[in-house]
Amino acid sequence: MENMTEKKVKEILEGLSCILSAHDSCAELVEVDDKKVVINCIGPCINCDNRCIESAIKEQLPDIEVIIR
């Protein structure tokens, strides 16, 4: 069963999918717990300094640690 954090992160990643796919990248939620989420990023966006994935999550879930790998 999805918790609220997991549901919200999935919604955020879905909202970023157009931006990521335009850069030949994608992001997948790998792990969620009370205080952190782990995102698997594939493609050139993994090396981007823009940090749009982390920023989008932190904007809506400021207390969550975001780990992108």
C-alpha cells in the first residue's frame, strides 16, 4: 500500500517526465521511508547541476531527504 509520501513523489516524477524525456532521461522511485526517498535517474540528467528532480520534490516535501543515483 502506498503511503502519502510515495504517492506525492510519484506524482512529482510524473510531472517531470516530459522534461526528463526531452533530455533522453527518466527517473524512477526506488525506495521511500519516513524521511528519505531514493530516485534512480537514467540518462544525461544524472550529471546535470540543475537538480530539477530534487528541487521539485523539496518544494512540496521540504522535510524529505532526496537521494538521486
